[in-house]
Amino acid sequence: MSKLQLISPIDGSIYIERELHTKKDIDKALTAAVSAQKIWKNYTVKERKPYIEKFITALENLKDQISTELTWQMGRPISHTPFEVNGAIERTKGMLSLAEKSLSDVKVDEISGFDRFIKKDPVGVVFVVPAWNYPYLIAVNTVIPALLAGNAVILKHSAQTPLVAERFAEAFKIADLPEGLFQYLHLNHSETANVIRDKRINFVSFTGSVSGGHHIQKVAAESFVGVGLELGGKDPAYVRDDANLDFYVENLVEGAFFNSGQSCCGIERIYVKDNVFDRFVEAYTEQTKKYKLGNPLDKDTNLGPVAKRGGAEYVKFQIEAAIKKGAKALIDPSLFPETQMGYNYLAPQVLIDVDHSMEIMTEESFGPVVGIMKVKDDAEALALMNDSQYGLTASIWTNDQDKALSIGNEVETGTWFMNRCDYLDPYLAWTGVKDTGRGCTLSTIGYDQLTRPKSYHLRTKIK
């Protein structure tokens, strides 16, 4: 395939077409990246920061264009897409504020006659392969700290959101970033693998499916290139019986259905204490019915189509399979006649009478569906939350902070929330365990995988 065609989930039309980059294009981009990085690495962090600040301004000025393009590319409602740019700017500012602290030399105990310290050198050329579901937010997690750390960046964005890469390039051009430091490539799978194999690539950051992560890791294993993998989740919430159910319901409904449920850290399964289960489920169902499914270009719409037809088919399969095993669906799809607009338009669904023999409770759905289970106590909730191949985030909804901390100590996850969900804080490490992947972005720790330590051991006095 020599051409990229983007099919919009809004109406099934071809939204854009692009020629894929060739081997010659790839070689030219990598050569330019290596050359530019050799100069850029000698800039101080303070000298790099103004370029990123100008990038922020450029991105903000492009927000209206970006918002409309995002809606056409992935189907997110136009009422929501501006928040993507706002979030990307927030994270960029966060990584800017952490840069000097994160990249400063590490001092060790003084010894008379010696100067000893550890520098954090840039790794070189960073290849970023982000997912389409939060295409700006996921990309800035690596692109911004990589550049601040002194690296060059090659961005290969998803075939569902290729215009994101082009807007990044436009914003960096407006910011006068030195040529060659940021470039994008539109590639198929085989050429993506060839870029990873290229000796000029020094680190690969991938966000996507578990199967995609295994393939990336297999290709990267042919050399010593570093790899960061964020591969999704099946994120749980546990609702205890000691606090405000109305607050919990409102936040957990949004946590499950925002972006049509297409979030690796969205709520996909909920465990509720038995003595508040019925009240919670009733309120949760009524809140879910308030969603407005429809054309995402309509400003009144707050639930758009699922981005990919295959994703929609899998969500339907999971729901039907669960019902055959005894699950009960609480939302009548006829309440959402907009489902007739096309295969990608799915009504939100809430399932009860579910268990872990059903894929709906164990395999990532990535769509507008959630399963809710009754539990008798904290121990059962903890066991069920940990009964997963994934470990990205989990949340507890309670007034008891001590209990939240003690349960959180046992939960197998990268982030543990209390009374919050589906959120990335740029000052906290974004990481996961199990099949969610490895590595870390955001926070001061996120800079570590984009640098390599270099020790300096200088004898300053000679007898």
C-alpha cells in the first residue's frame, strides 16, 4: 500500500488521503534527525525551553482547526475536542516546569581532590508511535520531554489521526524549532518496523494494543534500542458504602462513556458494595440515559460514533456474549435511535449479573459499555480488581483515606485514584504493570527513559 486513506467514522466517507513516505523519505528524515540532534544536545535546557513555549502558543492558535479535524478523524463530539488541545497544552507546561529539575546533574558525596557527578545525556533520536484515541495528549507525553532532554523526534501517528502529526509539524515550524529536530512520517506497518530496526533510532515509544506492543518489542529486540510500551487497560472502580453516591455516579458514568469509552484508562468494570448496589445501579442507569448520541459535528451531541468499525463490532460481540451467559442489559438501545446512523454509532450500555467468566469483565472493550458487579467486602473487591492481565489505573470511591491507602497498597496497577478516574496528572508518573506494558512517561521520572546516565569522575588534585 502506497497511500493512506482515512475513513471518517461520522459518515464512512474518505476524509483525507496521503501518500505514504518511501524508504528514501525515511533515510532523509533519519539523516536530518541525527545531524540536528548533534547540535541540539549542546543547547542548555534554558535555551531549549523558549521553542517549546512558542510551540504552545502556536498550538493554541490552531485549536479551532484542530478541533474540527479531530471530530472528522475519530468521531469525538465537537463540543469535546477543544479540551484535547487544552490538555496537551497543560501537559506541555507541566513537562516544561519539570525539565530543569529532571535533567540536572546528579551530585554524589564529595571526596577531597575529586569532582564526581552524573549527567543525563539525551539518548539521540526518539521514534514516537502514539495511539489515535487521545492523539495530541498521548503524543506530547513523549515528544515534549524528548525535545527538552536534547533529543530529535520522529513521529509516526496512527492512520486514524494522521493530521495530528502534520499539525505538530506546523506548530513546531511556527515556533522556529531548528530544522530536523521534529519530523513526521506516514508509514505502513512494514516500514514502521524498518524504522525501528534502523541503527539511527535510539528509543521507541509506543502506545497501542497488547499485540502491537509484542510486535514492537520483537522488532526492537533485533538491536539494543530502548522501548517504552503503554498497551491499554481494563480499569476497575470500587464503590464503598461510606460516601456520596450521587457524586460517584456522575463521575463514574463520565469515566466510562467519555470519548465513547475509547480510553485506555477509562472505567470498564465497577464493583459495588452489596448494601448500596441497587441504589447505585439505578442512579447509574438513569444518568447514562441522559447521553445524546448523534452526529459529533452537532454541538448538542456528547456521545459520538466509535472510531473504527472493527472496534464497534467487538463491543457488540462482548455485549451479546455476556447476555448469552446470563448478563442483563439495562439500557434499551431504542432509546438511542441514532444507532441507525451507521455501524459505528453505539448506544451506551450498562450490564449487571456479570462475572469474570465473561470477556466484558476481563478483555479491554474500548467502547461505550461497562459491567457492574456486587461485592460483599473490600477483600472481594480487591481480588476482583487484581484478577486482570492489565494494570494501568484503578480507583476507589470512599471517604476513608486510610482505607484507600491500605487497599491501594495491594492493588496491582500503575496509578491508584481515590474519588477520581480517567485522568493524567503531568506531575505524576504514567506507567503500568502486567500486559499494560513497561516504561514511564510524565513526571520527573518520565525523563529518565529519554536520557542515559553518564558518569564523570574527575581527579582535580594530583600530588
